[in-house]
Amino acid sequence: MTYDLSQAAAKSARNLFMNCGQCVPGDRVLLVHETEADGFYDPQLVHELKRAAQQLDLKVKTHGVRLYRTVRDPDAKLRAKMADADCTVFLARLGDQIRYRTQDACPSQIVCYALDRQMFASAFAGTSYDGFGHLRTLINAAVSNAKVIRVTCPLGTDFQGTTPSFPPTGADTTRKRFPISIGAPIPAKTFAGYVVQSGFLTGTGSHYYVPYACGLTDLLTVRFDGNRITGFTGTARDVEAAKAHYRFVSQSYDIDPYHVHSWHAGIHPGLRYTGFAGTSTERWSGGAFGNPRVLHIHTCGDYPPGEISLNVIDPTVVLDGVAVWQDGWLYPDRIAGGAALLAEYPDMAQLFANPEHDIGLARDGRLRLTDPGHNTVTPRSAPNLQNA
């Protein structure tokens, strides 16, 4: 899809500040941006948002922060500025790092997951915030009420279980996400089976350790039972590399290496990740997870989001016999209230009918650390509309 960047950015800015942030003209907005020049956030995005906010008659200040590789709460200076603002928007990994922490949290703090101007000026940021808020509630309710849930993928992932009830309404984090692109984490304690991982193991956006990724030469099968990884199967090199990586990360933070906390899949088909995942697994794991083609599992640590993410591409998630996600396509009309929601929000309906497919995969459709043909996107056809 192509967009008029100026018009689309203005639409997205209104969605961010007015719909998500609940701002009104005259409100004070603080934009917290990164000072690191490592390509994670587009350094021009903060200037674009500042101009857009001013056009909405908002009073804007900016504050630069560096990347803290170890999680920490905002310092006193930033906390004071946040307290003085009516709305704070994080264009920085700091916001993502504290998304589950409670200190100084309030509903007016927003973590922006549109990482550059192109992502911001697209349907990812411009499609109705309230519509995706309602969709998240419907999906959470469908998952929470399901008696049997099974997850599979084309590479062979297969795990199954039931879901302990959790509140279907409200956010799963202490700061708002913009855009809303993921449902609540689903506790892993009642699930068992295995995940088939291609390409690499990578972090979760919590701590930024080095090396952040563990490359794989072939497919690695990770078996788990409830909250416990029970074994790895694959090449001898990959199995030993995975074990060493889990040891390294767990010893770095004194955490349980093989704890499996939770999992969830993306819900926003407007998310397009145009870079190659292997160029920066840090950026990929923080930028592509909200597309329905990606399901990820939080492991290594008994807290959300853990420290090592297992990533399933093109998942099928079957709730009581109904494939709500099928081969990476999300079908809201297969859950209670979904068809009515799409009728109420035609911009969402258009997105689900024409989803973005580019999520940073290699030419063969897999996650890879290296692949010279990564810019070639294989067109995808919708799966058979019959429920799995």
C-alpha cells in the first residue's frame, strides 16, 4: 500500500493524541525520544510528531533519553516532566522496557510502536484506535472463554491447552500501546507441546544484552510442558547454542532459564515491517510482533515478557474448533461480536480484507539472520475460508 505521507501522518497524529491520548487543544504533550543513533527509532519521527501535535493546538516539549540496556525506571528529571505533562509519548525503548512496571505509571503515558515516519504515516497508525481497542477486548474474551486452544504453524509448531480466565477488558500493560497490536498475554501454565523455531532466538525488549540474538543453522524444536521448557531437538550445534544462550541470559539476570511465562499473537494487519529481521533482531522483535503473521512466546524468567522470545510465523490458533488465526491471517468475524465490529469500523474491515504481508522474512519465507534476497516478498493468498 502507498500513502500520502503528509495527510496520512496528520490522520495518525490525531489518532495518537486525540483518540489514544485523549488530548484536547491546549494540553501539554511530552515527547520522549531516543538519543541513540542506532536505527531503532527514526530520529526524524519526533520532529514530525512535534509539528503534527502543534497543528492540533497542543503544547509540545521534547526530552531525549539514551538507551539503558538494563531495565530502570525513569530518572527524577524525566519523572518531573512527565508529571507536568497531560500526555507523554515514548518514542524510545525506555517506554517499552517499563511497560509492565507500576512506578509513576498512568493512563496518559503511551508507548509508540510505529518506529519510523513510514510506519506512522500508514494504516498501522491511522486506523481507528478505538476500533482496535474493541477488537482486543473481543479477542481476549474469546481466548479466555475457550475450552481448548491449539496452536500450529507450517514449520511444525504444535501446542495445546486451556486458558485460565483473565479480564477481557482493559490493557495488559501499565502504559498504553499505540497502535493496539496485540492481545493480553495468555498464561502458559495449562499448555504443552512444542515450538519449531527458525533463524534465531532473540530478546523481548526488556533487557538489551549482548549478544541479543542466538543464530540457528536449521530448525530448532523447543518442547515445553506448562511453565517449563523440557528439552531442545535439532542439530547438535543448534541445541548446544540454544542451551548456552539460555544459560548466558539467565545468569546475567539471576532468573530461571527455562520458565515459560505466556504467549500471544499479533492482531493488527496494518503493520508492515520493511526491513530484514536479521539486520537488527532488536528492532525486528520490537517492531514486527503486532502483525497477525507473528505469534511469540515469553520465556526465560517468571515475569512478563521474560528475556528470550520464541517466534512462530504464520500461526493457526484454533479456539474450540474455530481457526481465529489461520496461516497468519486473523479473522475477527469468527469470534463473537467480530462481524459487527468490522461493520462499525469500515477502515478496519478494509485492513483485514487487504492485510500487510511484509514482516522482515527471508526470501524463503523464514526468519533468518542472513539472506541477500530478503527484499523479495512472496505474495500470499488467503487460506481456505473453511474453519480448521
